[in-house]
Amino acid sequence: FSEIFLQNVPAFTSLYGVLFGVGMCALAIYGNNPEHGTMIIYFVFAFNFLRLRFIYAIATATLVWFLYVLGSVAFNGQDAEDLFYTNFQALMVFLVSASACYITERFYRRDFLVGRIMDVERQAMRVEKQTADSLLENVLPCAIIGRLKQNRQRIAEGFESVTVLFADIVGFTTLSADITPEQLVMMLNKIFSVFDLMAGKYGLEKVKTIGDCYMVVGGLPIPRDDHVEAVANMALDMLEGLTFIKMENGRKLQIRIGIHTGPVVAGVIGIKKFSYDLWGDTVNTASRMESHGAPGRIHISKVTADLLETKFKLESRGTQDIKGKGPMQTYFLQGRLS
């Protein structure tokens, strides 16, 4: 019953108004006092207190007034002159009350429509904000986004220990010449999308892609103690995951991976297109580890190797002459210790 009532509130309210009005009229008529004051009070009640829509208020008041007039003539024998005098003032109140009810309803409708429009606009603004935040999260770390919203000043900070990884597709220049631009973009998107999922799995921060080079870092913007292990695990997964990605001509893809651990400076640069980037010798050394590595291998520095030797299989590569660095003891990361 409650559901039926909620669906038909105006009709039930009108019925209540009619019954109440008939009761008032009956008391006035049977009391032999059919004065216009009864209808004046009822009109004020029907048009202002029942809070009916205008059309329902008109119908309710008119019906009760008709019954009141009919009862007055039938039971009290009022003639036309008495009837006119009795109801003239009631008519004036009826018109004034009906006008007030109509104006009030128009205001309520306008306020309702304005409220709905504002709700729609607010919802659209929320959707736009969520979309903008989602796009921003694909460019900047979430922690950095929060700081940018709170403070528009430049963000730059140093980190004592992070692990930087560079991965580069072997023979990319030759490969790009053998396929169409669409195939090239699709291939890179497929590879880097897999890498993005891996970075998310290990809680690492993708910094950027440069052509066919993929850069990821562990230990920032939120420092963590296991950043070396997390980057090493991702590097192993990258090699394994690439075996499942083949080109349309069946050619297998290979990557070189380089890893180094050390201090960096990180910050946000740009005015219109923000970029979160890293600077320092650690970044340069990680890049050199990649460029001086071997296809299908993970080339790491001695600093990184010392931090991984208890949990991962390492192969010494001896001393290598690294461009811009000189002789360095380096290693290949082979896998995890069981």
C-alpha cells in the first residue's frame, strides 16, 4: 500500500482535501450557518496548506465549493440574491488564492529546474575532473599530483637510493624500416602496455618512453627499502613476457636491459605539458648499462649486484670499459635463487 500511496500522493491529498471540505460544509449547512467565512477558510487551506499542484488545487476547491452551494440551496433554501452575497467574497478569495498558488508553483518549478540543471552541471564537472585526474595520473605519480594540487611551486627533491632501469628494443631502427607506421605503433603499444602492467604489479614508477626505450624507477616518489629487488623482478618478467610477443612476420623481439642503483634528483618540469623526470649520474650509469649490455640479457652495475647477490643468480662479466665512466665491474642478472 505504501508504494501505491507514494505513486499517487497528489490524488490521495486531493481526496483528503475534498473530504475535509465536505466536512466543513456539512457542519456549516446543518448548523444553519451557511456563511461565506467557511469557504474563505477552506480556500486558504486548499490553495496554501495542502501544497497541491495548481490543477489539483483548482479541481479540489471547485468541487467542494460546488457541493457547498448545492447543499446551501437544497437544505437552507437560499435564494439567488442571498447565494450571490454569501459567495461573492468567497469568489474573490478563491481567485486570489488560486493566483497565489499558481505563482508559487511556478517558482517551485523554476527552482526545481534550476536545481536539476545545477546537478547536471556538477555531475559533468565531476566527470571532467575525474577524467582530468585520470589523464594526469598517466603522466605524473599520484603522490606528485597531490602535492601539485596543494602547492603550485616547483617540485624537486633528492633521493639517496633508487634503482633505475632502461630497456631498449634490439635492432629497432632496422625493424622500423621493414613495417608500416601503423604496425610500428601497434607493436610499441603492445610491448609498453605489458611493461606498464608489470610496473604496476611491483609498485614501480614508469618515468617515460623515448622512442623504443622504456625507463622505470623504484624507490620514488615514495621511498621503499626493497626497490632493488622490485626492479630486478620486473626486469626478469620483462624478458619472459617478451617471449610471448611476436611480430606479424613471426620475427622474435629482443631487448637489452640495464640497471643501476644510486642517488638521483627528481622533479616536475614544464608549463603546459608536465613531465616528471630524473637527473644525476645514476640515470646516466643505468643508461650505459643498457647500451653496453647484450640482447636478451639484464646488465647491472656492481652496486646493484651487491644488493641482489643474496636473492638472485648473478654472472660476473668482468671489467667493462663503459663510455663516459671508464672501467667498471658489471654483472648479468640471470634469475631468482630458489
